[in-house]
Amino acid sequence: MNMTMTRTKSLAAAAIGLLCAFTLPSVSQAQTYPSHPITFVVPYTPGTTADVLARLLGAKITQQWNVPVIVDNRTGASGIIGTQYAFKAAPDGYTFLFAATSYGTLAATTPKLPYDAAKGFTPVALLGTSAFTLIVNNKFPAKDLKEFVAQVKKQPGVINYASPGPGSSQHLAMELFKQETGTDMTHVPYKGSAGALNDLLGGHVQASVVALQTATPLAKGGEVRMLATMGRSRAPTFPQVPTMTELGYPNLVVETWYGVMAPAGMPAPLVAKMNAEIDQLLKMPDIKEAMAKQGVDPAGGSPDKLGALVARELKLWSQVVARGKIDLN
């Protein structure tokens, strides 16, 4: 009996020792973190919104934590190259991925990604969002969304819509619109946003889904008509324009988003420390002003907030691609 009890106590002590071995380093690591330069991997070109946000926050964190923050633009393959690089990095709190909307759309349109979009990263912080909006050429006869849907239904396949390219967020957003409204339009893909917008303004295509900040100067100048936004609430800059939800399409909530993620397995104390820092920075007036110039509404919140958004995006776009039988290969 005594031998059994002794053995049980020994096993319990060993188990506690192992537990401490796995937990204590994380706690002590958080107390001394960071001790050397941090890298923000941006899988997009310099000057893009994700890059601007990385540099804004990186400069602030350098000041606050007294360690250099390096912004590493690893571009190519629509963001896959940089994302793969971050995916393979050590989950030690010194490499972060600045992800954006294409993180979700790529997972839906690219069957064999070199990383696991669902489980390969730990969400850290949601930086901000910006709504998409449906615009039409100012000569198009429809004055509101109801008229537009009726017009398209009268001419299935006749109305053309533009996007910056196959598989882009704008392409999939319009495909979602078609599925939710039961309409049929013809997709006209371009090699970038400039050509798509030029042909929309010229009347060669009739409609497009674009980011709100892109549509704003065109709508204010009377060059396009904004029929509805795809945000969760009305845009402060266009309070007269209703949301898709208000107009009876609650599933048509589509926003561009920007978030910070880390390789899977990053210790929770380090995630919490970076999340808390970013959350505070997003409340600073100069950061909010800089984000407003990019057309982005600051978000913040817990890592779970970003995790829930990413999970929704991965599910949504895979469903859109499957229902629409969209094949980009």
C-alpha cells in the first residue's frame, strides 16, 4: 500500500514538473519580451493599406518597447509568398503576418496553398475594416438597388460588371450578390482596379463592387451612383446610402479587413501582450487619423474577434465559390 502511494506521489510530482516546464517559460518569456527586433511580414507591395498600417504600428511599437520593428514586404502570388514565409517562422513572438481580405478569398480559390489557412496561424488583433459598396455608371437607369435588381432580372446575362481580376475580393463579392439576389450578370475581369474603373466610367461595363474609399470621390463627383453599401452600418461619409442588410439582404455583409496574425503555437502570454499594445495604439488620435485617410475604421478587441472574422471569411468564400462553380485553374 505504501509503495503504491509513493509511486502515485512520484508520478504526480513528475506530471506537475512537466506542466511547469511547459508553462513557466511562457510566463517568463512574456516578462522579458521583446528582447530583440520584431518583424512584420507584409505579403503586399509597399504603399498598400496593409503596408501603411504595418509601418504606422511598427513605428509606434518601436517607440513604446524600445526594440526595432522591421517591415518585410514579401510580395508575390497574390500574397501567398509572404504568408507562407510567416507560416514557417518560429512562433516565438518575433514574426507577425499583416493579413488582409485576400487571406480568405485565396483559401477559397486556391486549392493547394502551401500553408493551412484555417489552423496555421494564431489571431492576434483585428486592425480595422472598410465596407464594400455597389456602384453603377451614372447613366444606368436604375436609381436605387430595387430598380437595379429588377433591371438585371429583366435582362439576365446582359448587364456587365467589372472586377480587378478573377478571384479578387470584388469578383467574389459580386458573385455573392448574384447568389443572394437571384440575378445573372456577366463578369468582365481586368488586370487591376484602374482598368475596371475606367471602363465603368466610360460605360463599357455597368456595375462594380468596390471599396468605399475608392467609390467616395467618384460618387461625390457624380461620376458613379452608389446604390448600397455592404457594411454592418451606414457609412458616416454617405449616411443617405442604405446598407444591403437594410434593403433585405442580411447575408450581403462584405468588408475589407486588416489583421495581425502569428504562426500557430505562439504562447498565449505573448499574444495577449501584443494584442493589448495594438489595441491601445488603435485608440490614439494620430493612428485613427492616418487610418481614416486609408478609408479604414479602427477595430481592435480580443484575438477571438479576429479569429471569428477569419473563420467566417473562410467559410463564406468557399461557399460562394462552390455555389457559383467558380473555377480559376
